[in-house]
Amino acid sequence: MSKWEYKTVTFETTGLWGGSLNVSNFDNEVNKYGQDGWEMVSCFATHQAQGKSSAVFAVFKREIEDW
């Protein structure tokens, strides 16, 4: 039976009202987690008025090997 650990990473958006995500920086960061054995299992944004987001959250998991 596998055991897992989880990590949530927050990516702040930019712009006057939020909602703009630097995709290049996002890709670089999530790829770093992937290289460290983390698998993204969910990604979602917080919603504000008019469809803008103040932050994007990525949830990762990886198997705990020494249990």
C-alpha cells in the first residue's frame, strides 16, 4: 500500500485587478517540482469579480518511499 505526501504551491497573479499569470515562470516552477518527483494532481484559481484571479494554486503529490 502506498503512502503519499502533498504540497500546495501558490502562484500570485499580476495586473491591476489580478488575473495575469506568467506562464513561463509557472512552467519553470512546476517542472522543477516534477524533476523532484512531485506529480501535479490539481490546479485551480481563486476567483474575483469579472473572472479575474488573485492566485493560482497547484497541488502536488509524491510517494513516501521510507515508511
